Amino acid sequence: MGTGLDLPLDQVLVGDCITLMQRLPPASVHAIFADPPYNLQLKGDLHRPDHSLVDAVDDAWDQFESLAVYDAFTRAWLAEARRVLRKDGTIWVIGSYHNVFRLGTAMQDLGFWVLNDVIWRKANPMPNFRGRRFTNAHETLIWAARGAESKYKFNYAAMKALNEDQQMRSDWHIPLCTGNERLRDEAGKKLHPTQKPEALLHRVILSCTSPGEVVLDPFLGSGTSAAVAKRLGRRFIGLERDETYAFAAAERIAAVQPLAESVALSLPSKKEQPRIAFGVLVERGLVPPGSVLCDSKRRWRATVGADATLRCGSTTGSIHKVGSRVQEAPSCNGWAFWHLEMPGGKLRLLDDFRQDIVAEG
């Protein structure tokens, strides 16, 4: 998918994110993932019970003089992010309890329309060594459209498939970034203290973009979002002011091999699929008149008429109407209820026949 705009696609740009975003055309990116500074406000060093020092986030980029300064910075970068986001685009912003409420307020004040807050529940959180608070085992992602009127994209079917054919919930159980995925410096220490796991970004990017669309990350850090975007066949723009992080991210991204286009495609939602009537299956002989349909447990059997109606006992009507009547249910999706018995006794769902027609184009 071409963007039609002169964008620094598939590049890591070094510099201040606000300044760099000001150079981008308005309404030029399809999605934004932002992992801004937490402003942790740490007071002194943090030690484990054995007196060893915890590798906490104490870098200069995470330190602000006051909450007012942090809020001003937040509104400035979010304003630029909203300017470059397409009207049908969405933004993901991740934060901890230190900053996520301030982020959410700023986003709503600027006109973003919050769609979900997603809880990333860490499978292996850092313990609370002092024992004076609950273990902080999650971070919050705010997913928002550019505005209340936005016709945003949500790849519902892909998310459902990713979750074993169950609706994807807003609490995600994903481990922290560990092992070979974690970037380290020459001394073997973590290169970036808040590197996010690729599994988290895989879900984020797959949920709201299509191959060829542009993902912007204003705080690229170690490059997770861009690496995953490239693997999934998306374009990316990464902004990072720290040259060390930017160089490491660029090296990491260069080593990524994009998936084949057929693999990177998300399942289309039912709304995006062409409408196909059951009668088309009857006309084409895929489910010819006289065929007998049944439910998955073979409790009910219905005969297909030449006009694509079903007859089950004294009940006649569409695949949906007859399905609801026999179950004494208020409604029924006949495509997902009725099956045709195939040679050998195996049942095939009606919707599978419809998907065959969709695949033919």
C-alpha cells in the first residue's frame, strides 16, 4: 500500500521526537506506538534483600524537574502525534502507574478518543523488595483513535484467531523481554532498561494495521516496534534521541527478515468480506437442493430446498431462522450452526463453503 507522501520510511532518525515529527506531513501515518519516559521519580537507590543494587530506570531521559514540566512535554509530543496520524489511524501509548493517568488526561484533552485500556500483565514481574507495596506486575496501554468520528481499523478476526478463536480480551499475559531477545552492551548489561517484548508489539501492530501501512514510534529505544513492524510487512518510522540506542536499534532492524506477504496478511473481518447469500451455495451446487444439513452433534436435520430455504419438521425458513427455531433461541448464525455431511461421514461447516467462494475472488 503506497502512502503517496514523501516520508522517511523504514528509517531510524536521531533527534528530538517533537522536532522530527514537525517535519512529517500531516495525516501521514496509520498507527503510532509510543513508550514515553515514565518519569519514575525514584528517591535514592533500590536494593534487594541481599543488599545488591536493582538495575532500575534512572537514566537522564526519564528525569523531569516537575510534574508540570512532564505534562508540558507530554502535551507537546502528543499534539504532534495527533497531527501526523491519519483520521482513520490509532495510537497506542504505554505507561506505568507513575505516568499513565497523566498520559490519559492529556490524550483526552487533545481530542483523542479512547477505545480501550489494555493491561499487560507480566508473567515474570520484578518483586517488590521492600515489601511495602503490592508487586507492580502490569503496565497499561491506552489505545485511542484520532477522534470520536474516526473510522478506525481493528482486525477483530485476526485477534480472535490469535486467541484460539476466542474474543481477544483487554488483559494480556505476556512475559518480560528476556533471553536472546534482550539487547545487551559490551559488558553484558541491558542496553535499554525498558525494552518491550516482541510478543507485545506483535499483538499491537497486528491488531490495527495492514501490510504496507506506516507505524511511527516517537520513542524507539531499542527498536522493538520497528523490528516487529518490518517482520509483519509494515513500514516504519523510528525516532530516537539517544545515538547509542538508535544505532543498536538500526542494527537489530537490519537483521529482521520480513514475512512473506501471504503470511503477514491478517484475516479480514466479517464486515470487510463480501456478502454471500446461502442461495449462492445452492445455485453453484456446493450445497445442492435436497442436501441434508445437521448441527455439529447431529441433533437436528434439515433439508435444503431449491429456493435455499431449509425444512426441519414443520419449520421452514432461512438457515438462520430454522437454526434459531430448533434451538428455541432468539437468534442463530446459520453459517456457524449448520453442517453438510461429506463422503465418509465427516461434517463440514457451511461457512467453510462460503470462505471457499471468498478465496476464489
